[in-house]
Amino acid sequence: MAIDPKMYEKYSGRSGDPYKRLGEALAKSSAKKQQVRAQADKSFSERIAIGHFKANWMLSIIGSIIVLIVVIVSLFR
């Protein structure tokens, strides 16, 4: 794809190399997409870790309550 520098300057109002500006825009867009993907992957792994922590926490509380009930019932027999 060819970009005519004169037409680029006429219609965009910007001077300079149009290929350089296009390359900078593509690089910026690519970097932003990569950053968003990295955050999404990180947040997914964090969600898994937090969910696992919550499950362990709930199971330990339920287990403790069951142990207390068993101990109390065995004391009253």
C-alpha cells in the first residue's frame, strides 16, 4: 500500500513521514493490546487462586463446626 506524502499532508494536515506515523500508531496499538491481554491472564489466575483460597477457608470452617458438634455430642452421652 502506497501513501503519497503530499496527499497525506494535504488531507491530514500533518507533515512528516506518513510511514513513520503509521508504524508508531501500530506499535502503540500492539503494545496496548499486549498489556490488556497480560492483565486479563493475570486476573484470571488471580481469580482461580482467590477462589481456591475461599473454598479452602469455607471447608475448614465447616470441618471445624462438624468437629465441635461431634465433641459436644460425645460429651453429653
